[in-house]
Amino acid sequence: MAGASVRSAAGFTLFTIGRFFYRESRLMNLLAAVAIGFLVLDPEQLLDASFQLSFLAVAFIGAFAVPLIERTSGPLAAALGDLGDPDRDLHLAAPVAQFRIEMRLLAETVQLWTRWPEKICAFAVTYPVRGAFYFYELILTSP
């Protein structure tokens, strides 16, 4: 019988092989492939509570948490990169571009108050926001 750590290692290995060949990772397909592989090797695992709970937890994250993150904090967190470049705003969705503009204005306000360099002010604004997104995603994916 394979434990949860072996199932995790198998899933991570399959994910890494896919990323090595520049394939887009689809969590539910990966989860199904690992589950089928383990069930082919040992069909008795289907009745094991550890097997069921492992795949149920990952399926919940893949089906609900990942799409929610991709629609909410994911684009906003990605938009925080290179905040000083206003040309990037033109290629983003309107709410994401608005978020970038507001963050840039906040960084400029901090710069006017403190007289710090622009990069330090952008850092001082973006990293707390990135931390907030991190904790949001952590709470969303925690059991």
C-alpha cells in the first residue's frame, strides 16, 4: 500500500515532468492520472480512507480554490510586477489596470511624503499587498 507521501511524490513528479516539457498544468487531470495509476497497481486502495481523503482534499483545491484565486487575487498579484512601467497597464483588463494605477499613485504619494527613491516606495507598497494576497490564498486553501 502506498501512503499519502508516496501519492504526493507521484503527483509532484508527474507535475514536474509536465512543466519540464512546457505543458500547462491542469490539476484535475493530473489528479485523475495519479489516482488511476495507483488504482491500477492496487485496486484495494479505493476503499482506504487515506486514499479517499488525499484525493478529495486535492480535488477540492483544484476544483474550487484554484479557479477562485485565478479570478480574484491572481491577476492582481501578477499586476504588481514592475509597477513603475505604465505601458503594461494598456495590455491588462480594466480592473487590473485600475489596481495598478492605484498602487502606483499610492507609491508616488509615499515618495512625496518620505522623499525616498521610487523603487523603495514601490517596494514598500507592493510587498505588504503581496503578503495580503498570500494570506488570502493561504486561508482559501487551508482546511
